[in-house]
Amino acid sequence: MAQKTLIKLIVGSETIFFLALLMAFVYFSYVPTLNPRLVSRLDLTSTGLFTVLLLSSSFTFWRAEVSFRRGQTKQLRLWLIGTVVLGIVFLFGQGLEYRTLFREQLTISQGTFTTSFFTLTGFHGLHVLIGLIILSIVIYLAFLGDLDDPDSVLLPSVGIYWHFVDAVWAVVFMVVYVLPHVLADSTL
Amino acid sequence: MMPVMHYWTFDLASLAILLALGLLYGSMAGWRRQRGAGLYGAGLVLLALVQFSPLHTLALTCSMSAHMIGHMLLLLVVAPLLVLGLPRRPTGWSATHIDRLSAFFSTAPWIGWLMGLGTMWFWHIPGTYRASLAHGDTGIIPLCTLAGPSTDWAANLIHLVHPISLVMAGVCFAWPLLGPRPSQRMFPLTGVLYLFTACIGCSLLGMLITFAPAGSYYPYVPGQSYYAMLSVLPAGWPAEPAVDQQMAGLLMWVPGCLIYLTGAISLFIHWITDDDEAGQIAPVH
Amino acid sequence: MITDVELPEPEKSLPGATVNSDQGLLMWISSVDHKQIGIMYLLMALFYLFVGGLLALLMRVQLLVPNNHFLAPDAYNQLFTMHGTTMIFFVLTPAILGLAVYLVPLQIGANEMAFPRLNAFSFWISLFGGLLLYFSFLAGGAPDAGWFSYAPLNQTQYSASPGIDYYCIGLLLSGIGTVATAGNLAVTIITLRTPSMQYKYMPVFVWMVFIDSFLILAAFPSLNAALAMLLIDRQLDGHFFNTDAGGSALLWQHLFWLFGHPEVYIVVLPPFGVLSEVFQVYSRKPIFGYPFVVGSGIAISLLAFGVWVHHMFATGMGHTVNSFFAVSSMLIGIPTGVKVFNWLGTMYGGSIRFTTGMLFATAFLVEFTIGGLSGISFAIVPIDWQLTDTYYVVAHLHYVFLGGSLFGLFAGLFYWFPKMSGRMYSERLGNWFFWLFVIGFNLTFFVQHILGIIGMPRRVYTYPALAGYSALNLTSSLGAFLMGLSMLVFLYLLYDALKRGKRAGDNPWDGYTFEWLTSSPPPLKNFTTLPPVYSFRPVHDLNHPEIGDYKKPDEEKYGTKDID
Amino acid sequence: MGDQNSVDEYLSAPRSYMETLSMLPSLLRPAAAQADRIASLTAYFTIAALLVLTIVIGLLIYIVVRFRARPGDAEPEQFTGNKVVEGFMIGVPTLLVIVFMYLTLDTMADVLPPDSGTQPDVVITGHRYWWEASYPGTKAIVANEIHLPVGRRLLLHINAADVIHDWWVPALGAKMDAIPGRTNHLWVTITKPGVYEGACSEFCGAQHAWMRIKVVAQPEPEFRDWVARKAQVANPVLSASAQAGAAFFSRQPCGSCHRIRGTAATGAVGPDLTHFASRRTMLAGLMENNPDNLRQWLTDPQHVKPGALMPRFIYPKDSINVLVDYLSSLK
């Protein structure tokens, strides 16, 4: 109970942290005018694909929670591993994207757009990484057989964090990748 | 009185909405006056004012701030008044519905939160925002007004949906806090948090509008004077587009937030001084 | 009579219960006990208070006479930056957290914080954050761009020494600690209240800490984000705030003040709670208008996020923005004013005992009113245009931080000193300390209002010999030395009390809240049994059953009865 | 030399202590219409604030005296609230707030209306650590001592070259931040001729303290005269040693930072030196502008004003002397 409350509070606090980064990004990319040259360098399709993978990791985690409640140890382990794999693939995708951008000389010091882009996505990636580390520990515990008390709040607490990380990405993806295209296409 | 005060518009759609809401109350209350009828009535009167008064004409034709005031009144004042005014002893058919709604919102209050915030954000996407205004090409406000016929079916639909959706969203937002089943209401301190987070969501939108590039939200047709309204506006009205947009953003940001805050405080004060809870007086030995 | 209820044992044994007093320093270092961590927080605050005060005295020596060469300009700039940063992040913040961590479990009838290890972690990371910040003196220069470190002055091309990097990392670390403690406190209050303690029976101090925790959780992320961005600017050559490369100077100000203004309330709300306890007990009356005191705390904390732009009235943002924020800033004056009158109402009709704690509380009312009123002049935009960034601001913020926050903390420190140490302090020394401190404080800072009005900007390492400047600065410096002297008296008072103070009983002041039920100092396990709670001063109910709030209906408990 | 005389006279006239006080750069000594408005608002506010403070202190004294614990006191009456008092408690501050909201909005609109979009009368740029003023429409560029005409509404544009500075002359009204990358504006209608002190009031680095402002307000004709002279290139009659100084100046890298119009020196980093010798103070108010101080400065700038952007050049004494002679003749 207490753990879950704490995680909720921390997640609330983190939300504001990401809002600050997001506002900085919005400020530099949308004010006074959108910079389509740089946004067009972002690969909407491949990032979209990785986004789908990350968001589906929320689904796999939810399945893991269900298995946990039902005491199905085997499924629990499988779903957890699935979640971690999806998370790793997402990070891998982010790495690929960064590499492409670096090759085009779009580094963090190239301009305000890249500075705020790398900061925002980088901090999100960092959160994914932290989530993966926590999930690995959870998997380790699951294999040790320590996750057998259905009243334990460990998994639900980790879940709050993991769903939060996914939700943040959904917003980041909309604002960084999708919205510019929508705005550029509209007559505005 | 300023000449602009003469610009009242009556449209059949809004009249129908008002009538429907009134009838709804009647049928729910079993055609008897129940406690809270005054609040419900006040909500209806305010709704009528937003839809019919010069504010409406200003909002649709030349002033984003007026538009914003309308939004805030519908979402944050009219809707809570309607919810507060719902009959405490609803009759037959409505009782089960009210029970169901209350139970639903008490298990998933975040849906009310999302409805309120989501609708507010939705109507401020530049595209949808523009659709809810008067249209320059036709030169009239596209509603089934008494003043003229409608020309554009889609535009009319949006104009119908716009106020209804705001009031509905506001009702969903207010229900978990002020719903007619006190036992199903949210715990007041959670309510404070509910309102505070909503205030942040609203402030963000307000900030975006305030600092958005001038013109993003200003699709009014310059110089287009509906009903020769511009000529009767006081000097300095409407404000410069950039200033008007800023003002609208700030209206949502600051006074908007103050409405949430007032709600939070009154929620708190009512709760702490409310004697309904059991076990407050010690057994005296 | 009220019968005690057994306090349920924690499911798991309390961490740290195996460490005992034989282990000396190790007992403290390894402790996860909320009382020990609270005391360590307070000692940390006291340590940094002396350090920060010393920096201030050096500054006042430099400003003693016009055109002084006691300090080089860059040294002076480092001093005032470190002074401000220290006082806000390493004195006031740890002091309020220390009091909260010490008292909240006691007042809500819990035996521990919800997360004792996290509690220890938060303390140590804050402490090391502070040490890291001070390490910058050895590493090539302390930060020198002021405690709010405006962009683009905080960029490498304008501040090449690593000071600002240390500022970022030090504040980030201590910020993490602060957020963790806030979360910990909030969860403790939500989950560990003794079963019969409803929210509306929580002592006002607990309420203020509760509100404060949310304020911290909501405000610090903005600072952390700003600091992370600044580090990226400085270390990775980013361009958030680098105006030479398209960055924005105002973005920093927005992010910083979005944190910075709530921070003012973060360090002032718990002292408000402290004062509410102190006024009640020493006046022998319940707090006047409990719902208003708590409600205005909530109002202040919610308003806190809607007023930060008033720090930026002179940045030329235009009338529309300025007007709205002028209005919202003025509104804060209402709940604050309400509180002052609540405390006056608490004293009114009481039987007031002027112990040192009560003296500080009484002086607080005057000093904080002055600070609050001068604060309103910054909400009045045209006056702000004249007075912002002058010595008037320096005076104002010291009346708020010192006259408000620190006076409240001192009141609390004297009030709870017998509980924490088990000893009574000498009231005679306490009186000396109080009067020296108050006179020194007013001498130092009152004249600074005038200095601001006659055109002296803040943060200047020296000033020309214009008429009035010399005399007023001299007065101010003398006042500062007097405060320095009074702090020595304070040290001696602590030494004297710990060495010679007579034993304090469990409840020397006839206090109202649960901490006074346990022994002084409290044992490792705070309580075994507790009486049920029927009002917001359960111990008063226990000790004065003939008065007994518990017999009254709520409208009498809370003073909301309608007047016929 | 009319303006120089009138200002000098003003500065050197004998004065009583009270009059010296009146020369303080204080918002309570307004010399412009805008400052006047702010001063009266400040006065209203001070009265209201003092009133509130008196009430609080009065009540407090009464309570402290009346309700002091006396030996043998029983527990006092345990009242917890009073609706009337609470009503006042909220009502009175709310009323005050509403009054001051109105006054604030009213004064704001008067003091700082939006930029009219017309050509500014003066463009002021904050540098570390000095002020530059240029007069659009003329070629005049000056540093630190800024002349303005009396009796007409002036539009000032305020910029910064490096970090944030803040233009503040209390007698002339509002201050305004000078922010790199944006242009702020101020309106000033000076009502009284005189010399008005001001200072940078946003911390800008090592020498923030010596970034003072001197505004010389003159009647329109004198001001016109002054601008006309400042717009001309330096064309002084040079002594032999000053000529040697001029030659030295042009050989050395001085001209890459400083500008002396009419010569090859066109730098824009440091202050314009075209009419250097006509300023009464140097280094943004740090010291009087005389050959001795100038010599000191040129010998070791980092000793005189540590942190200033002027590097220390190691020049022989003779060269510094001729340089001083040259600069001192740039009237």
C-alpha cells in the first residue's frame, strides 16, 4: 500500500519533470515557427514501429500482472521477459536513430532543436533503462521463486512506473514526431 | 448601456438544449421542486447567457477572450451548477441511471478528469478551434438562428456539438466531486488533488495559448463586421489579435486556475466542518 | 475516561533496532530512526547556518564603507551566491525537513516513517550535495552567478570556473533527497496515522508538512529539469540557455521561478505549522479557526504555482501577462493575512506564557507582517519596476526567510528542545539570545528597505559614497555583527542546556499533541499504546478531561458554529 | 559649451545636506512623469501598508499586555473561532487587494504603454560593464553619460550585447531588463533638467557594481547642440605628444575593440572613444575622468576594475603617457 502510494507520488513528480523538458522542446521547435527542415530528418515510420513495440510492452506487463495475481508462475516469467525484450528493442531503436542523426552532423550541440530533442528523448531513454534494470531484478526474483505472495505490491508498484514510462513516450512521440507533420500539412 | 449589449442572438438549437435540460430535470425530479433546483436553474440561466448574450456574438466573430470566457463558464461553472442541482431524490427511471453513473465515476474518477481536460484541449487544437467560429465565406453565424437560414450543414453540427460537449465534459468532470450521491463522491482530499492536477493541465494549455505564435489561434476574418457589430464596439475593442490571444491564454491560465482552486478550498472547508462522518464525538463516560 | 488503544506493532521489526547507544558515532551514521535522522538534519542545517552566516558577515565587512577593497569583486560574487544557495537549500530546507521527519511520526502516533531507509538515504544525499557544492571552493571557484543563476551568465563563456557545474550537481543531489523525503512524509501521513486519527484531527503542523510535501513534489522537478538542462549546456555544449546560439534567457527564468516561488512557501509553510502549535500551547487555547489555518495553507500552496511570473515583471513581457500575474500574486496576500489574524485570535483571550519559543513566535508576527507587506509591493507592477533587484528585495526576502521562516523554526526549536534533548534550556540565556537576535535582525535589514528606495541595486560588491549610503550600510553591517554575536550566545545556550539543563519531564509545556505523551527524549520505539483521537489536540483531552474537546460537536471544535 | 556649463553649475552649486539628499537616485524624487505616477502609487501603498502594520502591532501589544499569564491563572475560555472576525479577516484584505489591483492596472497602462513602433529616440545597449547609447537618426554614440532632452515623451529601446543587464534610473521611472536577443522599451517624459544617477540592477558579473548610469537631462536646444557635437567625428587640435599617442593608438590593437570616429579605429566591443575626454567619469562611474586616473587604468586595468574586459597590455611608461595625452584631448 505504502509502496504504491510512494511510486504514485514519484511518478507524479516525474510527470512535472518531463513536462518541463517537453515545454522546452515545444518552445524551441514550435515558437516562433516550426522548423520543418529538422523535423523532416526524423524518421516517423521506424520510430513509429518502435513506439508500437514499447507501448505493447505495457500490454505484456499487464499480462504479467494478471498471471501474477492468478499465481501462474510460468506465464509470469514469460510475460516479464517479453516486456524486457520489447524495452530493449525500443532502446536499440533509439540508438539506431541517434546514430543516423549523428552521421548527419545533428548532434546535441548543433542547435536548439537538437539540444532539446536529445535531452527529451534521452531522459526518456534513461527512464526506460532504469525500468529495464528494475524489471531484470524482478525477473531474477521471479526465477528465484520470491514472487509467490499474491498480496505483494512489488509487481503492481513496478507496473505503475513502467506504464508511466510508456505513457510519457506516447506523449513525446505525439509532440516530437507526429504533431509537426500534422501542423505542416494543415493550411495553418 | 453600451450599444454592444443589444447584440443578443437567439438560436433554436440552444433553445432546444435549454428546453431539453429543463425537461430532463423535471422528469428526474418527478415534476416537483427539490432541494438544489435553484442551483440547477442558475446553471440553465448562465448557459442561456453564454449562448444568447453579446458574449456569444463577440466570441464567434471577433474576440478570442470572449470565446475563452464562454468555454470556462460552460465547463467550470454551468456544468458544476447543473450537477450540484440534480435532484437528491430522483424518480423511477432516473434513479437507476444516476446510481449507475455515480458508481461508475466513483470507481473511475479519472475518466471524468480526462473528459474535462480532454475536451478543453480538444477545442483548442487550432483546427477544431477555427471550426467552432463564424465563417467568413458565408458572412453569418452558421446556426439555425432566427436571424437567418443555415447554409452549411457541417458547420452547424459543430456549432451544436461545441457547447453540448463542453457542458457534458464539465458534468463528467464535476460528477466525482459533486455528484448527487454524497456517499459515492470522491474523498475530499483526493478531490483537492484531482482539482490541482486539472488546474495544471489547464494552465499548460493556457501557457501554450499565451506564448503560441501570434495568429495560431486567430482565425477571425479581419474587418468582417457581422451585424455591423464592429462599429458599435468601444474604442480599443476588439484588442489586437496578438493581445487578444494572449489575454485568452491568460484567462484560462490564471482565473481558470483560480476557479479550480476555489473549488478545492471550498471542498476542503465543507469537508472539515461537515458533521456527517461517524465517530467524531467521543463517548462521554 | 478515555481508554488507551494498543498501537499495532509494525509487521516487520523496525530497522535499526539492533543498533544501540554503545556504538557511539556508528549509531548515528547507520541510523534509520526518524528521530536521529531528524536531529542530524537539524544539525546539518545549524552547521550550514553558521557557514552561511559567516559568508554573510564577510559580505557585510566588505560593505561597511563605500569603495572598500576588503574583498575582490569575484570573491564577493562567490560569497553572495554561496550565501543565498546555502541558506535556502542547506539551511531552511533541511531544517524544515528535519523538524518534519522528527515530529510527524510522533504527532500522528506512528513509530517510524513509512520508508526508514529511504529517509536515511535522503538525508545523506542532501548532506553530500552540500559538501559537493562547497568543494567547488577548492576546485577552481565557487558558483558566482547568484542563487538563481540567470542565463546566459550561467553559461561557460560568461562563467568559466566550474562553480556552476558544482551548483548544478550539488542542488540536483540535494533536490533528489528533498523530493524523496517529501514523498516519504506524504506516504507516512497517509498510511501510518494512528487508526482513530482522521485527517481533520491532524495537528496543524502535520497538515502543513502534508501540504508542503506535495508542494515539494510538484516544485522541485522543475528545478531539477532546469539544472539538468544547464548541465547539458555547460558540459555537452547544448544551447538551451545560450543566447549566443539561439537559446532563451527567459526559459531559464520561467523554469527556475516555477520552482523558486513555491520554494518560498515550501520553507515557510512548516514554520506556519510550528507557530500554530506554539501559539496554541503557550496561550493555553486551541488554534483560532483551524479550518482557516489549514485551508489557507492549501490555498497558498495552490496559488504558489500561479504567481512565479511576478519575478519577471521587469523583463518586458507585456501588459497582458504582467496584469494577470499581478492579480494572482496579490491574491496570495489574502490567505497569508488570514493566518496572521488567526494567530492573533489564538493569543487573544489566552493566558500567554512568554518562554523563548513564544517570544520568537510573537516577534515573528511583526517581522512576517513586514515581510508580507513589502512582498505585496512586488505584486504592484509599477512599484516592482522600481524596486525589484534592489536592496528593498534583499530586505523583503530576509524578512520572509529569516523573520518568517527562521523565526518560526527557532520558536519550534525552543518549543521542542526539551522533547528532543530531555533537558530544559536556560530561559535567561534564551531571552538574551532572542533580544540580541531580533535587534540585530531589524538593524540589519530594516535599513535595507531604505537603501533600495534610494537607489542601491542588490548584489553590488561596493557602492559609491552617495549621501545616506554610508550611514545605512554601516548600520546594516553593525546589525549583522550583532546577529553574529547572538548566534554565539545561542551556541552557548545549547551547550549549557545539554550540560547543565535540568531534566525535562514528558510534557513540560502541557502540550496538546502526541509527542508529549512519550518520554523526553523519546525511546527508539515511540509508543506502545495511544489513546483514541477525538479532536485535534488529543493530549489536551487526556490531561484536561473537564474541558475536553472530545465532548464537543465539530462545529464547536472548529469554531464554525453559526452565530445566533 | 552651453550644456557643459549648465550641468557643471548644477553639480558644483553649494547645497545643504537636505538638498544633497534630494540628489539621491531615489524613486521618491521623481523627475519624470512616469516616475511621478509610480511615486504616488508607492505613497498610497506605503500608507495602506503602514496602516495594516499598525493594526497588527497595536493588536499584538494589546494582547501581550492584557493576556499575559499571571500566576494562578485557570485555563482560559477555549473558543476556537468567530464567524464575524473570520469574515473581516478575509473581507478586509480582499477589499484592499481589489483597490490596489485597480491602481496597479491603471498605473501600468500609463507608465509603460506598448512600443509605438516609431523610431526610438535612444537605443541603449548594456555591455559588460558599461552602457552604450546611440541616437538613431544621428551618428552620435556615447557611453555611460547619456544626455536626454527635457519635456518630451521619449521612446527608449533597451538591448544587451552579452548577458542580462537592467537599465534603472530611479528618478526617471521604471527599470527595464536588457536581455540579449530581444528589444525592450521604456517611455520617459523628463520634467526637470538635472543629472540623474542610475545603475545596472540585474547581476551581470564581476563588475556589476560599477555599471552605473548618469543621465544628463537638458532643455531641448542644449540637447540638440550636444547631439550635434557628439555626431561629429573627433577632430581635435593635437599637441606633439598627443600626436605620438594617436600614432601609438593606431599601431596597437586598441582599434579592434574601440572606435574613434574619423580614424581607422572601428571596434565595437569597448566603449566608443570619439569624445572620451568630454565625459566627467570613466569606467561606468568608477572614477573621475582625469589624466592621472586614465594613466592608472591604462597601466593595469585589471587592478583598477578587476574583471573588466580590457586586457592588460604591458606598455612602456612613455607610451602610456602619450596615449593619455591623446585620449585626454578627445573632447
